[in-house]
Amino acid sequence: MNSRLVAPVPEALPDRVRAELTDVDRLREIWARRLQRNPLTERTAARRALTHDRVQEWGGGPELAELLLAAPAGAEPPLTGPYVATLAGRAAGLPPSPRTSGAPLTSEHTLALAEAAGITAHPVVRAAHAYAECVRLMNELDGSESEGEALHALPWALASRVLQRADHPPLLLDPRTPPPVFRKGEDPEEHFAALVAHFARLVIEALRREIGWNPGNLPVTGGRVPPLAVATRRRVMEHVRSRSAPVELLLRALDPAARAAVSSEDGEKDTDRDAVPPPRRPLTHGAAQWWTRMELATEGATLNLYVIVQEVGDPPSGVLAVTADTHLTMPDGTRRAWETSGGDSVTVLPSDSADDRWPRIRELVDEAISRAVDELTRV
């Protein structure tokens, strides 16, 4: 293998990326405590169901989902060259999307990838390193440039196995926010830092999904709304309201009859459900969720933007998820126009203050409003 990168270590990463890894560790502590309450067979079944659902969401089949899943703890063989070769063989047998390499791996290749997957580092860093090396190798075998789309199955499967061996959830690709690709002339260390940060956000989403799972989708018993949830949803509502007047002025420059209105609703209430399309499937069925809606209307089209704050877990874990969805209504019906990806959503931890996550939440809201206006003006 040519131009092999030196195995990175967490200490070489920027502070902002280390902060992402710290968030992974903090959320994983909550995840680990909650998983201890359920039998191993139940946890394994839940992970398999969540993984298959997620892969199906972005057009993958059951074979790919199984490729991403490792055996339960203690049942996986050592991560050696032959192990990687077996994984590569399974990846090569998948349908052409995600694309597979056109050239076979040699024993030298599989041994090098096994070594890349075994560096001493934070599990997310280790997974990112294995992924980056595998993508680079796949591109070399394809004879393509390194800035390819990185849709090979093997790198994702290898990174996913690395994480599960370190007692983390599988790593799942989100096509809405693909990983950063290495460009010619780019600083390798900066690219790797961006890749680690991206993986950290994907792992946070995966941890959040497993925390949010409840057996049988049983309703969660209601209780007192925690102060952090109250503060978060209030700030979201206030910020959305503050943005409504400028947005209305912008739309009226294009359509004098345009209007913008803001309302706030409780996801547990049945009030006006026909008029308000529900947000995406909650992370925990029956858990408390609240959304603030900005309704943007022009002649012939109405777009509803929802910023959703929801509790995660059964019983509630103290973790909150903040996401955004847009629904566009036209004479021919209503469709979901856009939604935040899991990596772009914001996770609020129970140890956070009301201010800790606010910059990212505000950024998410502003991005969602910008996309909503853009969508409406293109109708």
C-alpha cells in the first residue's frame, strides 16, 4: 500500500473534535447504564431491528444490514487479516449499490486493514482510521481518485465492527450527510479531524437511538417535565418567533400576500391533529415531545417548519433530541420537503446547562428556516 498515513492519536486532534469525543463518552455512560436493565437477547434483537430499519430507510437491503452487525460480545473472532478477507468477500457479494471494489484484496491488503483497525486510540478515532485507510485502498484498487463518493460497503462494515468490538453501536451511513472526502491538496490531518467529528456525530445518533428504544413500543408513563426540557423548548420557540418577521418581509418581496405565523404544540395532545402533520417517528414511542411550528404561506403553497424537542428513553433518560422537519402543502397534496439528518440534529445531555447546546440548536433552527424559505421560493 502506498502513501500510508501514520496512525493518528486523539492528542493530535483539535479541541473541538476532542469535545465531540467527550460527548460520545458521556452519552455512552448513559447508554451503558440503561442497557444493563435489559437481557442480552433483547438488546441484540433491538439493535438488529434498529439497524435493519435504518439501512432500509436509505435503500439498503438486509444483507448490508447484517454486514454492519457484529456478533454479540465474546462471539466475534479476532480482527485479523483473514477476518477482513471474509468481510470483504461478503461485501463483494452485495448488490452494486453501495458500490464494491472492482479488484480483489490481497492478503497484504487485508493484513494492513486489520492493523489499521487495531491502533490504540479512542474507539471512534480507531473506526475513522480504519474507514479512511479502507476507502483509500478501495479507490486505489478501483483506479479512481481519492475524492470518490466513498460508498463502498467494506469501509463502513469494517468501521462498524471496530466500534462494536469496543462496545459501541454499529456505525450507519446517512446519505443526507455523507462523510467528508479527501481532496487533492487538502491537509491530511485536517481531513482526518473532520472525519472523526463526523463519525462522532453518527455514533451519538446511534447511541441515542438505542437509548430511545423501548420493547414493544409501549407508551411511556408521563411525568414532570425536566427544567432542561422546559428551557430548551422555550428558547426554541422564542428564537423561531424572532425570525418570523424578517422571513415574512423576505417572502412578501416575492409575493405581497405571503405570511409567516408561529405556533407551539404539545406532541402528546390530540388537538387539531388533522391540521398539523406529525413530525417524524419519535425516538421513543410515547415519550414527551414538543414542537414549534413556523407556517409560511404564499399563493398556492404552504410550508410548515417544525422544530421538535423530544425526550429520549423509557423511562426518560434526561437526554433530549432537537430535530427539524418541513412539510410542503400544495393543491396536489402534502409531502415532507426536508428533515435534519441524525448527524445534524442536536443531542442535549442531562448534565448540560441551558446554554451549553444553544449555539448548535440556534444554528440548526437557522439552517432549517433558510432551507424552508428556499424550498418555498422554488415552488
